[in-house]
Amino acid sequence: MKEIIIKEVNYDEENYAHFGTKFLIGNGYMGVRGSMEEYGAKHMPAVNIAGVYNQASSEKWRESLNAPNPFFIRLKIDGEELSLPNSSDKVVFHEQSLDITKGIHVRKTIFKTAKGNVTVETERFAGMTHFNALALKYSVTADYDCVSSITSGIDGEVWDINGPHFVNFEVEENSVKGICENGVSVMTSAKGVPFGDMIGTKSANEEKTAQNIISFNAKKDAAFGLTKVAFVQTSIDEKISKEPQKPNFLLKYDTLLEEQKQYWKDFWQENFVEIEGDEKAETALNYSIYSLQIIAPRHANALSIPARGLSGQVYKGAVFWDTDMFMLDYFILNDPETAKILLKYRVDGLKGALEKADREGYNGAFYAWESHEDGIEACSKFNVTDIFTGRAVRTYFDDKQVHISSAIVYGIKKYIKLTGDTSILFEGGFDVIVECANFYLSLLTSRVFPKMGEPRKLEILDVVGPDEYHERVNNNAYTNRMAKFVFEFTLEVLDLAKKETKKDSPLLPFPEVLNDLKNGLKKIIPDMIDFAVNDEGVIEQFDGYFDLEDVSVDVVRSRLKDPREYWGGSNGVAYPTQIIKQADVVTMLAMFKDEFEKEIMKANLDYYEPRTEHGSSLSACMYGLLQCFCGMPDTAYPMFLKSAEVDLAAPKKLWAGGIYIGGSHPASWGGAYQMLVYGFAGLKHNKDQKSKGKPNISFDPHLPKHWKSISFHLTIQGKKYKAKITHKKVVFDEVKI
């Protein structure tokens, strides 16, 4: 396995937001932004916690919590503070790196003072073997004798997008507890162990910060500094975690470091993807895999991954359909236990989905567009601000994007299909599927035809599909097909439930009402409206789409009066045109590729891609997948890189109306993985086919021309396999690891 280090050389203060995301470390319980140790809240350091939320006031939205920061450190040499960005004029060398093969963030900065050079070197990581542990080594070397002091602290003055959330603080010698108005609390505790020629220490606590000032009598070229082990706890850990952990300061830095290295060594032995002939793509994809691994909630009973991972509070730290449709496949194929944790989060969210449906006037389960704990809807009715008037604009993300419920059902089916594990059905998944079917049944409307004798057709009106630029449309092709899928899969699980009932299973009583549902679905499915298709085989995205103005993305962009304008909604520049935000029909084709001829797929690719602004990180991977399915791997390759490198490349947009909208893009990482496995490798699930004891899967590879081979592991039905694929050969064997 190769060592992969992501690196940036030279200091530029303007990169603080981007690098905070790019150099993220984490362990699923929390994510720690790749900020400099001396940064305060202005430069957005954060220890973002999974699944813990608060609302600062009724005028502000709920969002995830950032914990007090234990990596806060300030350095003085002979009374002069050396810190970034204040001392950036003294920097003669700066390098920041992330070793993804060890999960360690490293920083080296050389400051030039009047007497000589001072070198600061740090390494830090989030404990993969102790989920509430963080560790840091801070080392300083001067090329001259000096007197130094290091202020090592836990900074409670945390960065918030829509806070502050902590209204009270309890500051002790080695801990800071922030307490929210609703009683939820987060405590960070830490203990530093100095090394070098130490003179003494003293406490210098403040209202929100615990600090120790350590003094050193430093000799030329002799390293001094400290190692630091920290722990983060919340008052709801017992509710979320399988085995809540307490601070254990008997754990030494060196012990944690060795455990960390061994964890990642074992992980990469089973999960490293080799792309022979393309080091750039190999690095980007394995960075994506690393990034998914550090946000996976392995510690939890039932928890999911927010749309921005654990990189901060953007999108309220909420869970979107991104997890179920874009990330879940990676975990199903590599870590099924974590995949099940993600699905159980949706099972636990059924109550919230039922309440939302009832509130909106529907039956069944209407899952939250922006989901917080217990599946509650965190999305507001006003998500966009008009940049000309400053007024909030009504959007329809929460009440018209009805396709989220189908994404949950789609995820459950993927899990069962590739793992063979049906236990999720008996642990609440069955109820989720049935209630989602009930929801879509309550959405159906009977079309009235002008001519007598024409057949009844059922349609779904007034929705927002994946393309959010066009709101409140009728018969969005993706939404309708996904609703039909829910009905089809519900029939499958109803048959399974009836079989279990005949076996006297105590888990699935089969009341008569489910017989009625089964019979009703069989009658309804054939009556659902078909897609509108033009003479070239292009599927109309929604009713009337082809009647909209047909112009290019560049033309629509030229109509902006301000680059900060929102393109969508009834007043947006894209709304009266065929320009769409992201893959919509193309996503449907990729999800149901076996139902369409390649000619249809190709016709829709050719039509929709030039009309797509790709204003979402979810878009490129869906186009790339469909291009692979059409036998166009070299055309798909740029889409693959765009997805895999989304957080390695400089971001296009970090701010909107003064609000930070950056952060990581886990759905794009998951989409890049799907492109590799389903697209380039051509993984297929053959429902009733098995050969020589191997699982019922096969490969139909389409590699880019410059790739010599790809190698990766898969976990299928409880067994680990390794695939090696070239342009001419597929080797797929079980392995013992």
C-alpha cells in the first residue's frame, strides 16, 4: 500500500476556510477542522460533534454543536508572540499536510526573528480506537538560546454560524463545559505533558477558556513543547453511543499514536484502491475513502452522516438524501455494520416523518429534507435572501421535495440486495417501507382526460425534483419513478412478511390492512403516468419543461445582475429556462439503468448535460455513471475527477450573503466511489445467478484508456473479496484478511 500525503506549502491567510476542510481529521464522533493551533473563532477552527444540535434563539436556525477547542496554543519567544496570521510577515517556511494513510495532520512553520529561526512542528489526530479522544504533539526548536512560553488551552470561544449556543460555562483547570439553554452540554477536557527544559507552569483561566502557561529555558536546537491528550463528551452520549466513554488520562500520547497507526494500517489493507496508470485519480479516490471513514458513526446505535460531514455547521449539520443515495453504497460494500447504523437512523426517524406528513396534510411517512435527531425537520420555509431587497425568499425545499422518502426505501433495498441481511426489515425497516408507500399513495392524483373512454392515469403534482431551480412542477420524472419503485419494493416486502407470518414469526404480524395495501398497489402501479418522451428519445424532466426557453448556461449566467443571485425559484434567472441545477432525469436513468436502452441513455446525456449548471456536488457523479453505462469511460473520467477532487481543489464558492456555505462534500466522495465500482468496474447484481460458490455479482468493466488496471476489495454477503480488473480480464476471488 502506498503512502498518500496531501500537502500545501506556503502560508496564505485567505486559505483558512478551504484548508480547514481540506485537512479535516475525525473519527465519526467528531470532526476537527485543519486550522492552525493559534487560530481563534474568527478563523473557524471547530470540533464538530455528530448528532448533537441546539437552537440559539427563535430567530435563528438549529444547527450542530462545536465543542470547546483543545488544540488552542499560543507561543512566545523572548516575550515576542509568534502566531498566524499576526506573525505572517516573519514566516520563511510553512507547510501543512494530511497523511491519510495514518489519519494524522501535520504542520511545520519557520518564523524568522531578530536572533534567528524558530521552528514550530505539530502532529495531531482524532482517535480511531477511542472515539472521544483527540491527541496533539506541539514541538518548538530555536537555533539560538531563548526563554519561551507556551500557552496551552481549551478555548470555549467557539466558532458558530448561527450561535452562540453556549449560554453558560464551567471552566476548571483542565476542562471547559459549555451549556446550552436547553440543557445540552458539551465538555472538553485535556491534559498536557511538557517536554524540554521547563522552568514552570501557571494557570491563567478566563471566563470561557482554560489555560496553562508553560515556561521553558530553551537551548539552541533543543526541542521543547508538549503532548496533549483531550476528550470530548456530551450530555446525550448515553442516548447516542453504543458504549459511552469517559476521559482516561492514563492513555499516553505515544500509546494513542501507535494505536492510530495500526488502525489505519489495518484499514487500508482492506480498503485501499489501486488505479494503475493514474496516480492523481488514485490519490483523489483514496482521499474520498479516508474522508468517508472519518465521518462514519461507528460509535453509535443509530446515526447518519450530515450533508457537510463533520466539517462544521453548514446546512445546519443536517442529514439529507445525500447519505442514502450517494454515500451508503460505499459502506454497504465495505463496512455493512456502519451501513446498518445509517439505516437505523432512518428507522428511528420514522416518528418524525409520520408527524411531518400529518402536518403537511398527507398520510404515511414524509421524511425530513434536513433531518436532525429523531427525524425532525430542520429546514425552514425561507432559505434564500434576495440580495437586492434583503428580504427572505420563500422556498419549497422542505414541503415539496417529496423524493426524500423514496431515497430511504432505495437505501434499504440496496443494503438487503448486496448484504443478504434482511434483519433491518424486522428492526423497523418494514414499517418504514410501508409508511413511505402510504405517503406516495396520498400524493397521487387522478388525471382527468378531455375524451371519454381514455384510461385513468395517476400523477404527482406540485413537487421539486433533484433540480431545485424549478420549483412546484408537475410529474417530475425522477420523483414519479421513485414513487413507483417504492410501490414495487413494498409488494416484495409484503410477500416476505406474509411468508414470515406463516412461519409464526413474532416479528411481523400481517394484519388484513396490509392485504388491502398489497391489492391496491397491484392495481395502482399500471395506472401511473408514463414519462413524456420526444422524438429523439429525451425524457421530459417535468410537464412543460420542453416549452421553456432553450438557452445555454452562459446566457443565463450573463443575465445575473449580481453574482450572488440565487438562480432558482420563481424569480430566478434559470426558472423560465431549461437550465437545471443538477442531474435530474439523468439520476433516474442511472438508478434504473436496466430499464432503458443505451440509445435512450445517450440521447438524454447529450440533451441534459449542456443544460446543467452543475450547481451541486451531487451532479457530476450521476452524469459520469450514466456515461460509463453508455460505454463512454473517457468522457466520464473528468466527471469522476470532479467528484473525487471536490475538496482537494480550490472551492468555487465559500460564502453567500456573508454566511459560510463551504465545508466538505461527502456525497461527492460517495459518488466518486460509485463511479469506480459501478461505472468503470461495471459491478452488477444478478438476482438469481450464482457460480462456483461466489456471490451473485458480475463485472462489465469500462476503464479509461490510460488506466492499466484497478484493484479493490468488496464485502459481499459477509465475505471479503478482491477484484483486479484490466481492459481484458477480471479476477475476483475471496480473500482472508
